[in-house]
Amino acid sequence: MSRSRTVALLTVLGLLAAVWVGSAFSQQRGAGRAGGQWDPEQMRERIMARMRGALGATDAEWETLGPKVEEVLTLSRQVGGGANMGLLLRGPVPRRARPEGAPELTELEKATDALQAVVSDAGAEAGAIKAALAALRQARKEAGEELAEARAELRKLITPRQEGHLVLFGLLD
């Protein structure tokens, strides 16, 4: 086979491999999506399944641990802290209408929405902004206390190995 044919064949094989790898990655990126839409419930289920597998929990253990792990996960996400990168990158996004049966907004979510609304209003008074800031800080403090309690309850139920996994996952400190 001539050198130019070999180069052409290798190029075609390389392009086919690139298309195949790209297809595989795009399928993985679609994880957590249903019909091209983000499905938070599916993503939550995957996270919980991963946690259960890492903890090696039996069905009976998971009945007790699962809700506690989920509570800590939810509170950790709420308390979060740090910069809201989405807000920095794309600006404020109005909260979508909540589907029927969705859980009520937490006090922290309500306080966050209130602060976002007041700072988005160019005519807002300084006093209104300060009040919204104080309410958000108080809600964060209370959520942090609730998170500490939930973590303490979870620690009572787990083995040292399971605690190690949860520390690595960032759910426990």
C-alpha cells in the first residue's frame, strides 16, 4: 500500500473514532435529561443510588439512612455559601412556576427570592435592601443550624467507613 493511501486510511479511521467517541460523550452528557430536558428527579435518583452503593447499605439500612442522607444533601445545597456562579455568568433568572405537588419553597429560598427582587429594582430604598439582606442572613444561619443537626443525626446511624465516604462526598465535615 502506498504511503498516501495509508495516510488517507488512517485519517478516515481517526475521523470515525472521533465521531464514535463524540457520540458516546454526548450520550453521557444527556444523563439526567428526559427528552432533551433537564430532569432533576432523575439526577437526584442517580446521586442517591451512587451514595447507597458507596455506603454499601442494605435495603433495610437504606430505609433509615436514605432519608437522612437526602436531608443532609438538600440542606447542604441550600446552605451552600460561596458565589452563585450562575448568577454571575447569566444574571438573575426568575424562578419558574412550581409544578403541582412540588415542595413548598424553604425560608432560605423565599429570602433569596426576596433579596433578588429588591436588588433588581433600581428604585429600591437602602432600608429595603438592608432588611432583605438581614432576612437572608438569618435564613442562612437557621438553615446552617438545621444542617448541623441533620449531620449529627446521620453520624449516629453510620459506620466509620460510611462516614469516610460521606466526608469525601462533602456531606459531612
